[in-house]
Amino acid sequence: MYVCIRALPQLGEEFLAKSGLELRQVICIGQVSAGQILDAINSNAEQVILIGCADENCRHEIGPKNARSQVDLSRQLLTILGYPAEKVKFISTPDVESKPKGLPHTSPFVGQDFSPASPDVTPPLPPAEPAGSIIPTEVQFTSADFVCIDCGRCSAICPVARTELGFSPRRLIKQALDSARDLPVRALYACLGCDLCATVCPANKSFAQTVLKLRAIAFNNGAEPVKAHSGIMQTIIRLMAKNQYNQKRLDWLKPELKVRDKGETALFIGCLPYFNVLFRELGVQPLKTAENALRIMNSLGIEPVVPPEERCCGHDLLWLGDTEPVRSLAEHNLKAFQKAGVKEVVFLCPECLRTFKIDYPAIVGETGLKLVHITEFLVRNGFKSGDAERRAIVTFQDPCRLGRHIGIYDEPRRLIKGLKGIELREMAHNQNQALCCGGTSFLECGAAVKLLQERRLN
């Protein structure tokens, strides 16, 4: 239970002493984020209640308004996850009498400092037997890694190093050679995994893969990087990995969009339903991407499988270093496709495609599925782009995961060039030399990332 300090006296010390609730005091109830609320749910809280001042009594003026907004956001996300929205509520002090209404006396409430609670109604999935786990206890270095210290080409080309804010891939390798268990957290999570360095490496080494393993070690040893949006995305993924509720993730499907329960081709939607809620205030609607993809596939006579039990691929947890939930997600998603008779999965998101194609085999073994990007699928099936609505000059940003990680460069450009009235104009750095957009897996979104974004937009 989060309680504003000014609202605390309204509850009464006697009630709090007898309630058995876990209490966390905050200066203003408007400081509590949806990320903190969902983190409490993930840590087995049966319910989370925010108690704050009445609107007219709030010294910060918008505290109750912010609290209602975060509660509403939490409820929307919980609803998609399949949880009861009533797990979260906001109460203002005019609603709180000497015996507060609406506060159960038996349920544990969890604040920021979590402790074991009563058995969760959503028991975690049973742990799987290790199958090519990527969770190392140590990274095995070879003589080639020591050569990296003398070379340093990676540091010369690294977009983060070139922001002049103190990061260097070569320095991180040297520190890892000294002790992979004692790396500076900010430096370890400064790497974007873009693998631009691999294009100049004489040994063709993927620094991103090394970082992935180092982060698994660091996370298991308690590393805590700064997480964007109060870590809400990582918490949503963990909730998907552990819960047994049926998600309500397909409410956006319109009657004219044709999908199947079983079939050989599937479309992976990923976290778009959650992004649609999280980033609505920015005026973006990620689910429009899924709708448009389905319309195009339908126009080609294809009705793909869109499994309602599909869950996040686990990409952002994997790059945090929290690998065990990813195993559960991998097994669950592969089982869902197997149940539906799927042989080929089409991806809209390069990060999801990379996770299935490169990381899943390392975690649970070969998937047995054909995994393709939407642009590959459309080119292969003869999709014609047609006429553009208006004449325009456009450019294409090569996603690092789609380009350097997987090697897909031509198909997106073929589709763009097929649009009559559109001129594709390449940026100075493109294809395997494309500069990273600054995407960070919702981690360490600091000054270096902002500089990268500004440079790329310029």
C-alpha cells in the first residue's frame, strides 16, 4: 500500500497496526509509477492500493491526477495480461474514514521493498531442463580476445564511444579479462549491441554476443542498470513469463481481418498490444502496424495464425541479463506454434526475429520453424507496392538487429522502390554501415543515446 505522508493520519495508527498490510510512505502519491505498481504485482502482491490527498488538498496540485493516471495505465496493462483490474485502486482521503472502506484486512500489500507473500494465484511455470543454456558462470576467453587489446578498431568505430562520454569496447574487454564478475555496470550496459564494430573486426567477432554473456553474469551477481519507464517493460515481460492467466491480447482484431486458429503460416504480434497502451500519450498506435500487415497478407490470399496465447519473445529481458524467464517464454511460444501446426513465422519486429532466430536455439535448441521478416515474406509472395498517396523523398533506417545481426538489407528497399511516386534516398551511412538509432532495450537511456538519436535525425 502506497500512502501519501499527508494522507497517512487519516488512516489511523490503530487501523494500520492491526491491518497486517505492508506500507510504503511517499511524499506525494503522484510519484508512484505504473512500473512500481506492476513490480509489486510481479512480487506476489494480491492487491496494490494508492492512498492520497483529495485533489483540493494536494500541495503538489496534480498528485491525485497523476496517481489516477498511473492506476488506469496499470489496470489497462493488467487487463491485457489477463489479471483482474481490481488488483489496483486509488483512494483519496475524503473516501477514507476511521474504518477505511474498500481495504481488505487479510491481503498482503507490497510496496517497494518486497518480501515473500502468500502463494500466488499464478504459480510460475516449472523450470525446464537446461538445453544449451546461454547463462554462463564465466566467459571463456581465448588468445584472440587478448589481441583485441592491441587492435582497438571497435573503439574507433563504436557510435557510443564516439559520443566522447567515456565508453570503450576495448576497455570493457580488458576489464572483462581481469574479472568478468566485477564489471562497471554503466559501462556494461552502455553497449547498444549494434555490432557496427563487427564490420571492422579482423576476427569478425560479435562484441554484442560477448556483452550478452557478460550481462547474464552481471545480472546473476546483482547488477542493476537504470531501466527506462521505471522498468515497466521488463516487469510486463516477467508477468507474461510466470502467469497462467489467458491474455486478452487480440481485442484489436477487426472482423474484416482474417486469421486462422491452425495453419502453416503465423504472424507474430509480440508486445504491440502493450506498446499501444504504454505509448498512447505520444500519439502513436503500434497496433496499426499489425492491422496493416494482416490486410496485406489477406490481400495475398493468406490468413495467418495469430495465437491468443502468444507471449513476448523476451528480447529486453535477455539484454538485461535476466535469462531464466526467457527460457519459459521460448518454450511457451514454440509450444503455441506447434499446437497450431505452424511451420513458418512472419515477424514485424527485428528484435523478435533475432531472438527467435539466434537466441532461442542457444536457450532451448533448434526451433524447427522457418523464421522470416515481413519484408522477406512480401517480396517472396510477389506483393506489389502500388502507388503512393503522395510524392515524397524517403530514406530507410536499417535496424541493427535486422541488418548486421541477420543480414536483411535488400527486401525493405525493394518494397519502398516499388512505390510509384516515392524516391528512396540513402543516408551517408546505410546497410551494414548504418548508424544505430539508439534503441537500448529500455535500459540506460542516457546522454549518449540522446546524442546518437540527434545525430541520426540530423
